[in-house]
Amino acid sequence: MKWTSVILVAFISTSVSAQEIKELPRTNRFADFTATIGASQQTLAASYVYNWRMGKKRKFELGLGVRNTAYFGVKKDFWTAPADVARGSSVPFIVVVSEQRTENWDTLTVQRPFTNSLNLSANFGYHISRKLYAGFNIDLIGFTVGRTGSAIFTSNGTTRTEPEAKPAPFNLLLTGDLDLGSLNSEFFLYYHLNKRWSVKGVYQFMFVEYKTTNVKQTVPEDVDRFRNKANNGGIGVAYHF
């Protein structure tokens, strides 16, 4: 009788655990809104994410999303963007850790930069507990529109006016300074308030790229692309479907 009871309890526990795993949703779909702030710059972002849950307990997530990011700034410096000029190596992935060749950098100071980017994003997440969800996302490809305006171009101590600095229109993730255009990435931590709503904290790393129309960097080669790298912190809210 004793062994029968033990076997019965073990069977019930296993059945309940299996049922709980079975009932966990295979996908995680949510929309979120995020605001970040940095040094004389801010972003507002809205996204829709579709993740697939993986693993025996479905704690890991991998998926795709669509994100719109608006970037605002005041008198922001943008530096020489092409990797073959700005970095010691332009080999994918190696470029991220290669030396910065600051002696080749010129500066484009955009008076009132504003960009609005729509990108496809990749999303990675892990459920630490029932309440906490952490992860990383990054933009992959898309396009940008924004404000064309005045800027000051500085090269070797000489300044010139660029009346028509404009956002680079095409965005593409290629790793590090090989990237093109404006790309948003986040390290995030969500706290679930209930089944539908959660709040999040964010560390954001964002590339924003402007192009010149009338002036160019000429040494060591012609360059019309200049990049600002924004490190921002922020908060957000998400609705889970």
C-alpha cells in the first residue's frame, strides 16, 4: 500500500508538470513603447515582436519584429562613418574590436538632427522567472526619413557650413562600423505586472547616420557619411497578446 501511494503521487506530479509545460504558449507576441534619453539626445520607439519559445521549459525565445524609432538631438557631433577610414580593420566582426583611427576622423555637427527609422529587428529573450524576462534585440534592415538641415563640417581645424545635411536613407546591419544608416539595439529587462502588461528598463546603443550634400571629407578618401553613436537609458511598457 505504501509503495502504491508513492507511485501514485509521483505519477500525479509528473502529469501535472507535463500539463504545465504543454499549456505554456509556444509563442510570445507583444507590442511595446520605449523612451530613452542620453546626452542632448532622446529616442521614442514603438515595436511589434513575434517570438517563438524554445527548450523543454520554453524559457528561451527567438523571433523577429518591426520597430519604428524616432531620434532627436541638439548640436550633435557625427564622425567619419566608413569602416575602412575610421577603423584599423574593415573585416566583419573583427571591425568591432579593431583600433579606432581617430586621426582620420572629421566631424559633422548637426544643429537639430531628427530621424525616423522603420526596421526589421531580431529578438532574443530568456524567462528568468514568471515575473522577469531579459534579453537583447537589434535592428537588421530598413529605411530612414528625417530632417534635412544645417551643419558645421570640421576638418583639420577648418570649418565649413553644410546647409543640407540629411539622414542616410538605407539601414543595414553588417557589424560594427560596417553598418549602414540608423540602427537601434537594446539590452532589456521586463517585469510582468500581470498576464497582459509589463514594464521594462532599457540600455540602448544606437547608430544614427547623416550624409553631406555640398561638402566632403577628402583625406584619406572622399567621405560623405558621418555617424553618431548614442548610449541611452530608458523605460518602456509592453502589451502581450
